[in-house]
Amino acid sequence: MSHSNVFLFEGESSWEDLGNGVQRKIFGYDEKLMLVKVKFEKGSVGVLHQHHHSQVTYVESGEFDMTIGDSTKRIKTGDGYYVIPDVVHGVVCIEPGMLIDVFSPQREDFFSK
């Protein structure tokens, strides 16, 4: 079974630049579960997309317009959301911030780069 290190230290891994003001850091995973930190600059967009994974997200900082299906809500520090598998979702960053995403199972596609 492939998995991350047991202890994960902020300074020991680097951010992956996804372009257009968005960066990602995989922070812990095994085949069933994955935690990812995603950093956004003001005005950056997490484009509408869908995937077969369950996703729950915590807003560590910032403010975002989050769309899930046909509903859009303004979310900010301390808020969160759940995305049912295969539902279209995306985010627009209003104030710079960070989202903490948890996926089940792990996002295999994040390792393909």
C-alpha cells in the first residue's frame, strides 16, 4: 500500500503551482483517503469540475464563492462544505485564502504530473 509519511511538516514539502494564482500541497494520503491544502490568490478560480471522489473541505482562511451543483454560496474562514461524488463544483477566490480538502478515495490524478 502506498502512503505518505506518518508525520508531515509544513517546511518539508513544496507547493505545486497549478497556475493562475492557485497552488496545491498534498499533505497526507493512503489509497482510501487524502488531505490536500490549496492556496488561492484574490481573483483566482478553481474551475468547475467533477470527480468520483467524496470531498469535504474546510476553509482555513479567506473568502470564496463556492458553487456546488446549481447553488452558489459565499463561504469564509471557519466554514466548510461537502461535495457528493460526480457533482459539478468550483470556487472563485474573493479574498486570498486556503482550503483544506479531504478526498475519499485518494485523488490518483494528483500524482500523474
